[in-house]
Amino acid sequence: MVKIKYLLIGVPIVIIGILAFFYFFPNEEKKVKKQFNLLSEWVSKSPDENAFTMLQKMKNIGTLFDERCELKTPSQSLSGSYTREEISTYAGSARSHLSQLDLKFYDFHILFPEKEITKVTLTGRFTGRSSTGEQVDETHELECALKKIENKWLFSQIEVVEVLKK
Amino acid sequence: MRGKAPSGQQTGKETTDSSLRPEYHVVSRIMMVQGGVGEHSERDFVSDFYRTYPRGDRGESSDRMAVHNKIRQFFFPSFTPKFLIRVCLVALFAYLFFGYLCIPFTIQGISMEPTYPNGGINFCWRLRYFFSEPKRYDVVTVRFAGNKVMLLKRVVAQEDELVEFRDGKLFIDGKEMEEPYVRLPCDWNLPPRRVEKDCVYVVGDNRSMPIENHHFGQTSKNRIMGVPLW
């Protein structure tokens, strides 16, 4: 009975210790995921967002990207290589057409083919409402490459995978 | 009669367990009346006793006790190592079953209406294509990077077939197909295209929207996760 008592006290303490370790010393996967969470947070827009928050978010979005980021999409019009400033401007322009926007990422598959490079395959879901009231719902599989520069993981390539080919 | 417990029962220690055993609860009430605490008369507690224990049951209190204990054990089980192991096994089974074999999902969107309305709940049965291939008219779930977000579509053509839409009608290899599940008007036109090897062509049942706004097309068989359970 005493053993069970010690077990009941000891096991939660060990679990809490392990969780605390991973929380305070995140591994590289956690750091990569954090970049996606920040992108999601800064791209998303609530209906009551003020101009100051909007400008701050636009500025922040640029800091997540490498000096040049390559975008590959099935439609050729968007594909190309963009600078941080161009991405910030483009994101700001897209956000201005929407009254509400929510970007979420699911199903992360993170690989580290080289020491300072990571390849991430994931699902991105983009929901919102345009300023005219039209519902927007887009889901895509994305293949992203991030580079570690000055201890920060920055997006260097984003490719939209064509799941359904018309 | 006064102060006496029903036959086969003890009045000492057991009275403290009154909440657990209803037959002892009566004993406790009798003792309270004796002490003058309760408002019941002797006639009241005697009649209570006979109401609680109908004629045939008075000598079978141990059987009733066993049943009550079983019921209590079922709803409020004892926190024993055996019980913990059982809970862990059930949790593990549920995690594997609902996480990998029979994945619950909610339908968001109108592309499969009226067959699968927006907001419906279903399960993706993953073993359906374990030993077989998707066939025409099967409703399937198509994955993106994982199983958190999937597409629900109907297979209309298989590999090496020629798909075409003419004025909303589906043509496979130049032959018009019967599609009873398409109930909403459709005016799509799509030039013929051949389905590649190891692929299927999937479309939603609701084709009332413009063709540009509907997600459909050829997808790899590897992306098919399973079928909705109903």
C-alpha cells in the first residue's frame, strides 16, 4: 500500500519534471512549430482589429522570412521569389480585402535533411470573410523550407502541393 | 419490537455505513426515534420498515446487498491497481481505434450536399481499402498532409478513363453516366482529360456552384484515407 502511495506521488512529479524540461528547453521541432504559430497569429485578423495592430502585424510578418523567399503555387501568377518587404506588403494588401481572417496549420511533418535546414509538410487552412461578406475557405497542403539564420528559423521556400488536379 | 433490528442484522458498527446500505439506513432511523430526535411515531417507523422490506424479501437482505454493491461498484468503482490497468487498456484501445482506424470528423462545407449536409458528424473507416481499390461512385475521404483536415468526395472515374463534363452531365470515355446522387442543377463544362496511373477522379455531389469554386479533380490513390461509415 505504501509503495502505491509513493508511486501515486512520484509518477506525477516525474511527468511534471519532464514537461517542465521540454517547456523551458524546447527542441528544434518546437522552435520550427513556433514560427508557424507566429505566422498564423500575425496573418489572422479579427473584425475589430485597429490600424496600429494591423501595421504591427504586417511588420512582424516580414521578420519570419529569409531575405528572399521562393513561392511555388499551381497558378503561375503568384509563383516567384519575393523579398521580406514584398511579402509584408502582399500580406497587408490581402488582409485589407478581408474583414476577418483565420490561418491555422495542422499535421506537421518536420524533417531536418541538413543541420541548418528543415523541410516541413503540413496542411494550411485559411478561413475568413471578405469585406463584401463573402465566405472564404481554402485548404492546401504546403511544403515549406526554413533556414536557421542567427538562431532563428526563417521561411525560405513555400510550395503549395496540388492535391486535386482538375 | 422497539429498538430491535431486522433479523440477521447488527445495530452497532453497521449503522455508520447507513448511506451505503439501505437496510441499515432503516435501523439508523429507528435508533433516532428511540432517542426522541425524529418526529416519527413508532407506528411510522414500523410501517416504513415493512414498506422497505416486502414480505418475501425480509430474509434475503444479503442478496439485495450484493446487487446494491455491484451497482455501486459499477458507477463508483474502487481505485485499485486492477481498475487502473483496465482504464489504461480502455484508453489505449480508444486512442488507437478512434485515432487510426475509425476517425471521427465533422463535415464543414456544402460540396457533398444533399448526400452529406454541412455540419454532419461521421467516422472515416480506414480499413475499407486495405484489401481492395476504390470503385466508381464510392464516397471517399482524401487527405492533405495528415488526417486532421480531409476532403469528402465521390469517385467518378478510375485510372486510364477519360473524364468530361458537358452541360452538367458527366461523361466517362464518351459515355454519359447516371448520377442519381446529383440533385442540384449543374451547368459545368470541362474538356476531356485522362486519369493518370494510380489515380482516381473525385468530384462532390453538389455542383450547383460555378466550376471554378468547386474543389475536384484527379488525386493519387495513396491520398485516399477511407470511407465515411454511413
